[in-house]
Amino acid sequence: MDWLFLAVMAAFVAAAVVIRRKARNPEDPFGRWFQNRVKPRLPGLATAFSLATLLIWAAVYVTASEEDRGNLTKTFKGWFKSVDEGGQNDGPK
């Protein structure tokens, strides 16, 4: 794996931990804002995100040609094979 990718992922994890701690602290101004503004809306936002994702994938599936609909399995197999071999290949072209 590329060291830059690992460094960026580690930075994202560290940032997520810091944000989570601040959001759960009711004494922190960000925590109060999060509890008052964001937390009540999270169930609706999660539902909207899930439905939007489902609709996008349905549109992609419907607009794809018949041969492309069954190509996903081959693409994933090629990608997993390239990852196992340590190559930079994104799959069969």
C-alpha cells in the first residue's frame, strides 16, 4: 500500500475521534450546537442518504446496457486479483 494513503487514513481517523469527543461534550460550544441542531436530524438524514444512494444505483442499473449489468462480477474479480498481486490495476478494461 502507498504510505501517503495510510497517512491520510490515519489523519481521518484522528480527526474523527477529536470531532466525536467534541460533539459528545455538552460543555463544549460545538457539542451544544451538535446536540441542539444536528442530533435531532440524524435519523432523517440517514434515511435520506440511504434512499438517495438506492435511487442513484437503481438509475445506474436501469440505464446500463444488458452486457454491462453482468460485468460487475468480472470487474470485482479483476480488482481483487490485482490487489492480491499488489498491482495498481483497477480491473479489466
